[in-house]
Amino acid sequence: HVLGGEPMFQDEFIECLEFFETHENPKLNWKIFSNLKQNPKQFKKKLDRMASLVKNKKLGRIELVCSFDCWGKEIEYARYGTDLVEWEENFNILLTYPDINISIHSTLTPVTLPTAWKLTEKVNEWKKIKPINQGWNMIANPPFLDPSVFGHYMEDYFQKLIDTVEKQDIGYLEGFLVQTKNSPVNRKMMIELRDYLDELDRRRDLDWRQI
């Protein structure tokens, strides 16, 4: 597993490519977690090298796990610095590589959950091109980013997401839904979230209320 920051920005990522190009590991599965925040031309060059590792049996398998949570201006807010147009361009490039497996892993928070279903709708379209695994988690720390803080007020958002996913993934999300709607509304944590977002907005000249 290669994690980040954004690993593709790191010199060590190129060192990994160079190492595998000169040392065969045909039974090794290499999983890379990325935000896809890359110049598309540079991204394609790295994908070319990654795909050739599998084609030439230098590695057994490569999986690129795209860390992405929702869709629209909400994702640019949640993952500050994301350019959605660039991200989608890079993802469409990634879809053209049959030798690189794709997963999308999403973090559900009060900021991302309202439009998480829009991302899943996009995933459903992309799956017509090649298989894509999708998974989710909820944040436990800091506690004010846990959707359970809002209790039953998050139920409709969870249900809308559940309505867009494939059957084999429903059980996992239904567990999150039950956990959330059965949690008491935590006003103290809601206020902490508000204050946290207000401070981020002050530093970044944004407005979470408008978004």
C-alpha cells in the first residue's frame, strides 16, 4: 500500500516505479491511494509506466484507489484545492487503462454526504466502461465530522445514497444509516462543526453556508 498526502507528488513514488521496472515482483499487488490531483499530461505518463509494469509481468496487479467523496462544488470545498474539471479529466484517462484496477473510496461527513449520491451516479456510468469498486467510511475523529452528530436529520441523505448503489453495497451503507438515525442529535457537536467550518472559511475566503 502506498498512502499520502498525495503520493504521486513524492519523489519516492518515482523511485518505486524505477525499482519495480528493474526488479520483477510478479506476485506483488501494488495499491496506491490518490486524490488524482495531477497535471493530466504528467498523470498519463505515470499511468503509462504503471501499466507497463503489469503488461511486462514486473508486478502482478496494480490498483489505484481514488479518494473522492461526493460531487459538485461540495467536493471542492471538502477536499480543498481540488479542481473537479481536472479530476474528471484524469479519471477519464484512468478509465482507458485496462491493466490498472480502479477503486473509489469515499469519506462520509456532514459536508460530503448531501451529494455523495451524485458521485455514485457518476460511478454507475463509469462502470459501463470498466469495473470499479466503491467503498465508504465515516469519520470518528474529530467527532463533530461524524454524520451521527445530526442524528435522524441525515436519514434522507443516506437513503438517497443507498438508492443509487448496487445491491451488494447496500448492507454496508444501511449499517451507517441505522447508526446515524438512532443517534441523538448532538447540539454541542453541531456548534463545534459550525465554528470549525467558519474558521476554515475565514482562512480560505469561502462560505460553507452558500455551498
